[in-house]
Amino acid sequence: MDKLITVTRAADVTDDYKKEAKEWTVWDSKNRKKFPYNYKAEERVLIVSGAATLTPTDGGDEIKIEAGDAVTFHVGFQCKWLITKRMKKHYGVFADEDAIEEEAGITCDVCEKDCMEESYFVEDGEQDICPGCYKKDKKKYKTAEHQKGGEKFVEEVKEPKKKKLKTKK
């Protein structure tokens, strides 16, 4: 899968690339240590700080990335991320050459299916769980936050209509 990922080491990253990357979204790994990811659109990244080891799901060699590196994840690249030092990165998702697309989706950390439309976020370990995996083990994910489109989802609770009491005259 080496052709599906391009890593430019920090010493070779151009000033123009660094300038462009500052306009992209910033991501911070915070407590997130490991997770699978399937790139459905090209994603370009500039690692601001930290480090990670990427393990391609096709069995290819591990790829280590660190502060200053520029990485292009091409469509179809699948890997497991292991954050080895808390990471901050700028990233842009591109539909085709030089056209920015909306932010990347959410992938279930259990089965690796896309679950952007609806998911459950487990703060401990920062896991995203699809509805199918959540239903299989609700007890394990009892502290999960229900999300739709990556945002907290709270179902409206409708107040029952009060019945008018009939009074006798």
C-alpha cells in the first residue's frame, strides 16, 4: 500500500506547503491513542507536533510519522493509527486535485464502518462506535454519547398532553 501514502520528511517540506497547511483544520489527538482509519478521500496532513506509527491493514510495513512531516493519504489507504506522542496536525480533505472537500467522516473503532451519520462516542479511549456495534454491547458502552453528524444528539422529549378533568356542576 506504499503507493496509497506519501510521506515527505520534515527537512523536505516546502515553505509553500507549510503556508497552505496553516489554512486547514487543526486536529489534536488529546487522549486518543489508537484507532483504525479508512481514507475515502485524499487527505493532506502537516504534523505540527507529536508522533505516530501507522500500520497498513494490508500487512505492509509500519510507517512512522513525526513533527514537521507532510503526509498525503490517498483514497483507499487503510491503516491502524498508534499515537506514540500526543499529536497536533493540520489537515485538508480533497475531493480531487486542489479542491477542498468537507471534513473527513467518522469510522467505527470496532468494525471500521463509516458511521458519520450516527455514532456513539465513548470518552474513555475516545472511541467512535457505530449503532450496530453499540447495540451488540450496550453494557460496555453505557457511558457513550449518542451523536448524529459528529455532534451530540439529544432526542426531544415531548410532554404528554394534560387531560382536562371534567367537573360536575
